[in-house]
Amino acid sequence: MKKSLIALAALAASSAVFAQSSVTLFGVVDLAYERVKTNSGTISGIAPSANSSSRLGFRGVEDLGGGMSASFWLEAALAPMNGSGSSGTTNNNQSTNLQGTGVGGFTFNRRSTVSLSGPFGELRVGRDYVPSFWNYTIYDPFGTNSVGATMAAYTGGTNTFVRASNSVGYFLPGNLGGFYGQAMYAFGNRASTEVGALAAGYGPANGTKNNGRYMGLRFGYGQGPFNTAIAYGRTDYRAGTNTVALLGASGIPIGTYTDLNWGGSYTFGSIKAMAQLSRQKYEDFGVPGNTGKVNGWGLGVDWGVGAGDVLVSYSRVSLKAGFSPDPRASKWAVGYVHNLSKRTAVYGYYAHVSNGGGAAQTAGSFSSGGLGAVGGPSNVDSGSNGIDVGLRHSF
């Protein structure tokens, strides 16, 4: 009898714990027909994530009492047109042989974190979005997806432009009268004694212990119809061992990368107007001591009409690299998303890209990973058109 009572007590205690915990399966499946026309031809096919990034994830939270909670988040990128996953980076480094996971494997490369939250805010550890990325996607009507994505998103040519591995992040609590903020430090996980060969002209090999290290901050204010934020990120790369493709130029060695950007929006009625500015700097760009600067800006509108949204944007980027010519590209895009329900939508987008000064951007989507994306058909100083027509379902 005593053992039975103990067992019942243990069961009741475990039930109380489970009652304070939850685990959720979630995801998005998004596929579109994408067609991109360039100076050298046309490419078309089925592409993922034109409206919202396809994903599969698990998240859970446990109430610790006293306003404290612990949580986890595991989220994997999907390419549902063929059922594959996508690549991730183990150490934030640009070198091909150091990137880690390859395309095709199912990995939790979108986010993989454990958190502790309370009145102090949230402490989060693992692979996560960097603070310097959010202004690109939040203040872009197309959310850095599809052929309509802001041009500035195409020029974030480092592995830490969107996410960083091995990170420790902090988020301000949500009761600060509209103010919010995020800070992150990500380790490159390199040995202090590590050395490696440099590209020709970059001098003798030296230690690379900070290779892949990221530091970033974001601070903003959102109240009523107004929202604005400024962000900064820095990634330390070892000059000569890392390469980046910018506005049509590929394989250029880089050193330290910094990203300073601002975004803002104002909502009046059913219309949300957006704006963004950015400056990305690449130290030791091409040759030691040279600095490449990518300046970008964009304007956009999200207009709610009935069960749908009309999207319009214009964005422009230019590269100042210390040599002539200076590549530049611009894009205008329009689109419509029709919500069939809270979880399902159909959409159609059109975008046109113009290039000058040696730029070779196409209208391929930032997320398609092959259908006319950067590195696709040559398009130097030429125009490019792109369309997406697709279906998105979230669960």
C-alpha cells in the first residue's frame, strides 16, 4: 500500500511538471514556379520559399516558477521541391572546407538554441539569427524572400549575414515601454595556435583564433503605428582565407566584415510604409588594405486589401571598392498575396533588376538557391526579370 501511494504521488508530481511544459511541432511548406530571364537566357522551375521560408521545427518551454522559464528551439530549413535540407556552418567561417554541413542533409541550421527567460529578459545560446539581419527582412515588404527581395540582401556575402553558430545572445525584456534590443557574441571555435596559408600578397601566415567571430547589437522602438531600429554587426575573418561574391564579382578575398543598417515603418490605416538603409564594409577587399563598401537603400509598401496584401518596393545598392568601375544595381518589385485562410495563401510576384558599372545581379530569389540566383547566368550591365507564382501552407 505504501509503495502504491508513493507511486501515485510520483505520478501526480510528474503530471504537474508536464502541465507546466509544452512541446510544439511547427513548419512551413512553400513552393512556387519561378522564372528568371537574363541577358544570357531564361531559367525556370520549382523553387522553395518565395513567400515564406520552408521549414520544420520543434520548440518547447518549461515554466520554472517565479516568472522564469526554460525553452528550446530546433528549426531546420527545407527544400520541399526535392525533399532535401540545406547547408549550415559550424564555425561562421567563409572558407569552403570549414563550412560544416552540406546541402541535402536534414540539419537544424535555421535555429538551434536553448534559452533561459525571466524578468531580466532572455539569455539564448546556440545557432541563431544575428541582430544585424533583422532590419533587412522586417522592413522589406517581401521579407527577403522571392524575386522581390531587397537588393541589399543579395550583397550580404558572408556566412554571418543571416545567422551565426556558437552564439550567446541576450534580449531585453518586453516591458520597456516599446523599447527592445538584442546583443550577440558568437565564437569562431578556432584554436589559438591555428595557422593557415594566406592568398598571394597577404604576407606570412599567422594565428586565426578569431576567424569567424561575430559581435552584434540591435536596438529599436515600436509603439502604435511606428517602429524603427538600428543594428550593427562585425565578423572577424582572416584576410586572404575567405572569399565573397558581390554584385557579380566572385572569389574576392576579404578580411573583417561589418554591417551597419537602419530600418523603419509607419502604419496608417491599411497601409504600412517601410524604409531601410545599409552600409556593409569588407576590409582587405581583393588586396591588403583595400576597403569595399556596399551602400544600399530601399522603400516599400504593404497595403492590406480585403483578404490579401499588395506589395511594392524599390531598392538600390552600389559597391565602392577602390577601383573602377563601381558596380551598381537596382530593383523594383510588385506582388500580391491572397490569404485563403490563416495558414494558407497563394501569391504572385514580379521584379525587374537593372545593372551598371559591371554589376551582374539577376532577379532570382534570395532563397531559391539556384534558379537565377547570384552566381547564375552572366548578366553584366544588363537587365533581368523574374516572376514567382506559388502556394504557402503553415502548420
